[in-house]
Amino acid sequence: MDRVQIGLIAVAVALLAVSFLVQPAAPPPDRGPEADPGPQYAEPEGPPPTAEPPPAAPTPMTQQGVRHGEPVRGIPGAARTERVVELGNDAVGVRVNSSGVRVKNITLKRFQNQKGQNSLPVELVTWPERGTLFTFLGTGTLRELETAEYELVDHDARHAEFRASRAGVSVTRVIELDESGYGGRLRIKIENGAATPVSSQVHLMFYAQQSAEASDTGFINYSTLVQSGDDVERRAVAGIGSPGFFSRFFGGDGPSSDSYASPVEFGGSDSQYFLLAAVVEDAQTVSARSEPLGRDRGRFALSHPPVELPPGTSLDRGYRLYFGPKMIDRVHAVDARLDPALDVGWSWIRPLVDLFAAMLKWTYQNVAANYGIAIILLTILLRIAVFPLTQRSMKSMRKFSVLAPELKVIQEKHAGDRPKQQEAMMKLYREKGINPLTAMGGGCIPILIQMPFMISLYFALQSTIELRHAPFMLWIDDLSAPEDLFSIGPIPIRVLPLMMGASMLLQQRLTPNPTADPQQRQMMTVMSLMFIVLFYAFPSGLVLYWFVSNLLGIAQQALVNRGATPATTS
């Protein structure tokens, strides 16, 4: 393995590591009050409390799915009571406050927040005091109607219609869920029955904060996302700096505000495996803005242009909603325009990512009911696929390394005559039947060819929600997260990365070094140690793949070394 190969591997690992090392970690459990900067949107007076009060005794319901008597928190007129309307289907449960019609909770019934029989369902609203899918409406009377107490005018298990009026202006907000699955709709209608025009500018707001579900290294993180043009931009709601394994050693500032010009087709918030998003019906005129609210909170807005409503006119806004797992079939069943939000790699490797994800699931369902074993079998298949190239590379490197003493003699003999030195070296190559380009570059080509496979498998493992909470064996009980055998103080002890680093060192010892350069050997040793550090925060499923791949490479190199014969002079 020469310097070029080392560089290529370093680039590949850097690409893999970036997705994790820059992720935010879990927030500290104790927060002080934080004021929202909000230069673009004026919040209702009185910021929300930093923690939910203890739950009160169950309050009576006057009709199915409607609770009365819950205190209104964080908005003007806190002495009022709110109604909480509960909607649901087979997959999703939604709780909506009648005060301002904020979505307070979205639970995914088929996914647990943590492992264990008594774990609660996954909750997509990570800042319940603020809620989400809240709408700013405009100025004047519309501003007052943003946080008014809305009347529930129509309601069934999956549908709720709210209405509030003031000074001749009425606002109707309708939230409904699909009959099954993870989709829904939100509609807003503003009617001006007053004698004067009203100014409206609708902003659909998403609020997010780092949740207690976030792991020590921040794999389960929350970010705002927006599709601007052909790209999907993500902004983490917290920077590196909250308690976590890496943030104990590295600090960082939180993210900055970002604006996106129209057209914006969709936006929302997401985590590694789950998505909450709204697709705009009229994307051509919609812009967006993402803002941090402190170190571990953020908000995102889909903003329509200002509209002046003359007396007797109305305005309608509509959104297609998705709240569920990042699963291609589930997302496409709601709206295929959300496909870029799945975050399954660059477009040029997307076919490979989809192929590996499908192979992983098929292997689990038909061969081995264990995703760890499925990863091992898929790794073996990949090594078989690239075997001809790696075999040729290893043989070339082995054959070329035998010439190292003779090459050194030539270099010393013609030290002051570069052309003569090159001529003598080429003559030696011809005598030995070696193509120097194949020998010296033979290790680079397989690395380049393997890189798309490696990166594609990384994205497949990262985006396959079936790996979430999937056990392997012994202490490895979640292939989507780092495995912790035990901890020494604040430092977790993870065996797989250490075994992977040891396997890299062994593989390097077996790999012929044509130049016999001690500095290069030292660089390779340092590289192995760097890999341990980088992979220490990676999901155990990905580390398992790399470790097994190294073991197969060691076996292949040992066979090549055993069958190699020293070159002899003519």
C-alpha cells in the first residue's frame, strides 16, 4: 500500500466521518430560559417554560378525542384553558391544541423510542411547549387570531376543523390524517368579512430541539431541512458542544440563520430515521428561513408572499404532510416529491445504495434472521465481487516488492544520473516481466473501484431503519448505534473499533512494501490509530462491515504471500 492508496482511503474515511463528527449531541438535561431571537417572526408574548409541568389528573372528555381543562402554557391569556383534540389512524397519533391550533404531539405507534417492552412510541414533536405546524397569519386582526382560542366546528377520528373570528375576519384551520399510513393535510382559509382590507402573510412554522433520545455521540439528532432548487439543505438545531463523547474534547458554535429564495417545494425537520415535512401546494412563490434558537433549539418557516385581502375576499393555503419513518415506500405513498429528504447519498450512488439496502433486507428475511449476520454475508459478497481486482493488486505488489533490493542498488549506482537510473530500472522491469504501472498503481485502481461500494454500503446502513434497535450478538444490541461494553469514567469502551484497528495493523504487516520506507510504515500505523478514533463513534453495523472486510483481506493477503515465489535474475 503506497502513499496514493493511503490518501484515497483517508478521503473515503473523511467522507464517512463527516456525517457523524459534525452531528450535534444530546442536550444537557437542565436548561435555563432562552429568548428567541426571531428577527423574522414575532413570537407570542411570554416564552414557553423550559420543561413540561407534571401531568395532571385525567380531565373529562365531552366528545371522543377532545380533552378540556388543560392549562394553556407559553401564550397570552395563560389563565384560559385549552382543548386538546386527538386524531389518529393505524400508524400515527396527533394531539392538537385548540389555542392557536398548534400540533402538540405526533406519535408513531409502530416505533418505540427506546428498546424494551415498556418503551413509549417515537415522538416527532421534540419541543411540545412550542408545538409545530403552527402558522403566523399576518398583522393587525390576523396577528391576534394567531393565538386565539379556536372553536372546534367539525371533528372525527382523523379530521378536525377549527375556526376563530374577530372584527369580521375569520380563520379556519383544518388538519386531517390519511385513512392509513403516515400522511396528512393541513389547510388554512382566511376570510375578510370586515369593511377594510387586511394584510396577510402566512408562515408555516416547525420547531425542533435535541431530545432525550439523542445518543451520546449525537447519531439521533434533529435538524431542519428545506428543498431549495435541486438540493436539500439541512441545518442541525445544535452545534457540537453539548455533552457527548467527542464534544468532551471538541467544542463549536451553533448554526447560523439561513434564508432560501422561492421556489421552495417542501421543508420541515428530521432525524436520522424519521421525517416531519410539509409539501407546499404553490411552491413557486414560497421562500423559507431556518433559525437557531439557542444552542440546542431551532425553528424553520415556509413563508408565502404578503397578500392584501380586500373586503369580501378569502385566501387559501394548503400543505401535504408527512410524519413517519424514512422508508422509501412509505414516503412515496404520501408524496414522491419528498424523495430527496430521504438522505440516501449522492444521486450517482443512489442505485447502489438502494441495491445494498434491498440485499440486506432480503438476506435478513430469507437467509438469516439477524442483521449482523446479514451484514457479514453482504460483506463476503462484496469481497467476492472485487476479488479479481484485489487479487491482481496483491500479486503485483508482492512481485514488485521482491525487486526492492535491486532497485535500491540501481538508485545508489546512478544516484547522480536520473535518465540512466530510469533506463536501468526499466530494463530490470522487462527482465522480470513486470509492468511498473500495474505494479505501482495496481493497488490504487481496486481502491478506487471499491470506494463507491464502500460509500454506498455506508449510506445503506445509515438509512436502513430496520437496523434501528436491531441486535447482533452478546453486548452488541443495536447495530444502528455504537456498541458499549462498559465505561471507564466518561469514556465508553467499544470493542469493535479496537478489533478493527488491530485487524488493519495486521493487514499492513502482511502487505508487501515495495519501497521498504520506514516513514511510510509509520504513516500507515498512525492511519490505523486514526481509523480507531474515527470509527469509535460509528454505528456498530458499519464497524462490523469494515472489520469483517479486513479479516477477509488478511486471509487473501496471507494466501498470496504463501504462494508467491521470489523473482530470479535472468
